[in-house]
Amino acid sequence: MKFKEETHNFGKIPQGTPVTTEFVFTNTGNAPVVLSEVKPTCGCTTPEYTKTPVAPGKTGVIKATFNAAAAGPFNKSITVTSNAETPAITLFLKGEVEKKAVSSAAVKPTSK
């Protein structure tokens, strides 16, 4: 099983805006690959993945959505377990969540 990329860098993203990427892999073996588990390290990352066996030479996808709730840099991992020659592969999501600016119009001082 060979991934096009094992690390995706989102760069700078706005706080409160979920972002999604797709990790595409090719079955480079001679038997179907079955993903048995795709587990993120935290609840801030939601994976969706190909549930059917991926035939030799064909591709599958792991779609990962990161909920950019907390401001600051992040480096999250997703462990992919399968029946491939290398049974566990770790994928990474990284970048920096930029703090949402507070609008000055929202806070008006009261005059007396």
C-alpha cells in the first residue's frame, strides 16, 4: 500500500473553520487490501475511508476532517491499520489555526 502523501500541511487556517483533505493510496501488492481501522489521536479529527477491499493496482481514499477549534499550531496523527505488508501506517495533519479576530463593533461602551 503506497500513499501519495503521508503528511498534509494545511498551512494557516481560520479558527472555527473545519478543513478536509484526502489521503489517496494505491494497492501495490498482489492481493486485495482491507482497511480494518482508521483511528485519529483526538476527537478533533474525523476520518472517513474506503470500506470495501481495494484490488491490486486500484486506489482507495482516507478523507480526514480537522475541526479547527483551538488556536495555535497543530500536528495530529491518524493510524491506519490494514492487512497490507506494513499493517500500520501513520498519517499526519499539520498547520496553524489562526485566532479569530474579535470585532470591535461587537463591543460598544455605554455612555451615561
